Amino acid sequence: MNHETNTTAFATPDAAPSAPTHADPGRTAAGGSRRRWLALAVLMLPVLLVSVDNTVLSFALPEIARDLGPTATQQLWIIDAYPLVLAALLVAMGSAGDRFGRRRMLLIGSVGFALVSIAAAFAPTAEALIAARAALGFFGAMLMPSTLSLLRSVFVDREQRRVAIAIWASGFAAGSALGPIVGGVLLEHFAWGSVFLLAVPVLVPLLVLLPLLIPESRDPAPGRIDVPSILLSLAAMGGTVYGIKHLATEGLDTIGLAAVVIGPVLGAVFVRRQLRAETPMLDMRLFRTGSFGGGVVVNLLSVIALVGFLFFVSQHLQLIAGLSPVEAGLALTPGLVTMILAGLSVVPLARRIRPRVLVPVALTISAGGYLVVALAADSGVGWLVAAFVLLGLGIGIAETVSNELILSSAPPAKAGAASAVSETAYELGAVLGTALLGSILAAWYRSAIELPSSLTEAQADASRETLAGAVTVAESLSPADAAALATSAAHAFDGGVVVTAFIGVALMIAAAIVAATTLNEPKGAASE
């Protein structure tokens, strides 16, 4: 799959492009440089929107649970339907952009995303909301593939590219962390549907500025659209995630075990098909470069840890600590700011410290954040704030460095393929963050909660399903029973948080080991 990008509108004397360009001779280097950064700013709009949508529902989930009454499994699917479809289709949509035009795909995706967001805002049932989230993933996949590949083709100077990638990575990570804050502010004043309507004012400037700043580009000789590969990727990820969720909520049974087995098998078939294809939808040969494969794994595990953290901390702050949505969002602000500053400030450090040293140290700091949660989950809001600061510090550094290595390790002709793989790792991490950590937390909660004997069967079922269900039921009970149920639910939930946090520590340590053994400077990088 060839992802060469037309950089005509961005060519400047200081860029030293490897291919002839047709830039206006009268354009100054400074003017061309400004145009590049403006183009990056425009393309950051969909990056922020897609990443915000990964986590904004974490804070809206309690309100949705009270309004629509979803089961525990439906709650997880409300969160995961979006990033699951997005991750499965990113590479396919990148291939479609090569064929039909990347700017055209961005415009179609923007319009579709805005319209479906309006539909999601007024979804009458949990099933309708899950369907809308899946449709958002479909159109979101049209938005993403062009963003990171632009950095490799526009910012040919490696120092500028490091800064641009730092902005991209910080924007994506910041969007994920900003989601709960934005959700908190909106939910303080509006219904839960407002978190979806946010997409409309964000995408309007994109629709206006995109044709003005970014030229159309496409592959002059695109490979064919591989429908079987698209279906295999969807079935592999969908089956695996469904199996994990099913086992967590229903226990060991044939359906869950079959899904967990069949999903990875289909994934192996997908990989085999890509290795044999003359023009693969996903070039698996890129993984033969240690820094590329290692960087992708670091991104995957980092996003799992980040999204998993936000999934449980948002519920703890609102449903156990009793904070309002705005107060809970503000409690995460220090970690958000730390993540952004870490991603940007690591650029000069990356020139002096080898990535196989810098990234493991950063990930060890993030492991410390999860360790704080494990040891002090019920010790107050301040400990959770401190934990998120440590987590954000490490992830902000690790993602910037690993993303730069992913693009620098791939040949320029494979920039689009490399960016699609990196973005897929982000979105798959968002899926697994709730599928793995969320399902483990849900299973622990269901097994640990002790219910007052006075509850009806319906009340007992609602209380076992989710923490939000228990809180809602407690509001209708006598003071003594309400206090007993609330206390039991809080202890059960926080017990699950402790278990989940130790798993988060293990994920970060595993990522640090991968980084220490695989991340090397790409050959010839110094001369880029």
C-alpha cells in the first residue's frame, strides 16, 4: 500500500524535499513554514475529536446508566463500540483514501461524524446508543489516517518532525484525558447527549479550512480494496473483545471461550493474508524493524493503561467520592496538563538520551502512578490526582518518543502505512483499556458486593450489574439499607480497582521491558 502524499503546497527551501515540487517561487520559507503549521493545526481538530470521544463517555456513563438503564455488558459496549469499529477500519479507510483522495475522505468523514453525533445525542435506548457509537467509529476511521502520515511527508526535517509529532501525540493523549473534563463541564449544565453534540462546532472549522490549506492527494497506482481482510480484522477484534466481555460478565461458558479462541485465530489468518498479498492492506513487514514493532507495542500498552484508568477513576470520583461532574473533571486537570507538558518538553531530551533509556524510565514512572492507586485507592481524591499526574508524565513522554520512532523507522514511501498502524494501536488500546481492565473490574464488583436482604429481585440485579445501578437503587431504600448498600458497593468497586491497578502496574512494566529491548535510533536518522 503506497501512501506517498502530495506535499506541493508545503514545499519550502528549508524542507529539502526528496522529490521535485511546484511551490510558488515567490513564497518565502517562513511563509511555507507557517502554512505547514496551520495545516497541522487544522488536522489536529479530528485528532482531538476522535480521542475525546474515546473517553468522554466515562463521565457521562453514570447519567446514561440512570436514564437508559443498560446492563453491565451494554455499558461496556457503549464505551467500546466506537473505538472497536474505528480500530478495525483505520487501515481499510487509509487504503480507500489512497484510492479516492485523502482530503475527500476527511470531508465525508467529518459530515458523517457530525450527523451521527446528533443522532447519538438523542438515542432513546441503550441499543440505539451502541449502534450510533459504532457508526461514529465508521466515520471516525475516515478522519484519522491522513493526520499522522502528513507529519512524515510534510515535516521532512527531523527536528521539526519531532516537534510536530510531540504536538500530535500530546493532542491525542490530551484529548483522551480532556474527555472526562469536557464531559464534566457539559453534564453540570446539560443532559448527557450534550457530550455528542460537541462534535458539531469542532468539525465546522475543519470543513471550512481543510480545502483552503490542504491539497488533495491520492496514490496514482493504489492497490485493490481487500474486502476479506477488512472482514477478517473486524471479526478478529470484535470476537476477541466480545469474548473478554462475555467471560467477565457471564462467567466461563462455551460462547465466551469460543469467541476468545476464534478471535485470535482470525487475527492470525489476517496476518497470514497480509504477508502473502502483493499489495497488502496492512504491511506486516514493517514490524521486522525492532523500533517500529516496539514503538507500536509501547503505544498499545500505554493507551490501555490510560483509558483503563479513566474508566474507573471517573466512576469513583462521582459515585463514591460524591464529586459533581465538573469537580471530578477538574480533579484530573493536573494530570492532563502534566501529560501535555511532558509530551512537548521531551523533544530536546530525545536528542540527548537514547530512546531505550528514556522511554523505559518514563513508563516506570507511569507504573508508579498505578501503584499509588493500588495502595491508596480508598484514601481520598488527592491520591488519585497524584496517581494521574505520574501516569500522565510517563505516558506523555513515552508516546511522543515512540511515535517519532515509528515514523522514522519506516521508509518514506510507507509513511501512511506506518501512521495507520500507529493509529490502530491507539484505538485498539482504547478498546482493550475498557474490555480488559473494565471487564476485570466488573467481574470483581459482581462477585464482591453484598446486598441487603430487603432488596427485591429487580433491585438486586440492578445493584449487581454496575456501581451506578447500586447508587440508583440506594436512593429508593430506607436510610439503613441505603447506607449498607452504598458502603458494600463502594468497597466492592474499590476492591476491583486495586486488582485492576496491579494489572496496570504489570502492563507498564511490560511496556518498559519492550522499550528497553527494542527501541533504537533508526539507521541514518541522524542525517535526516
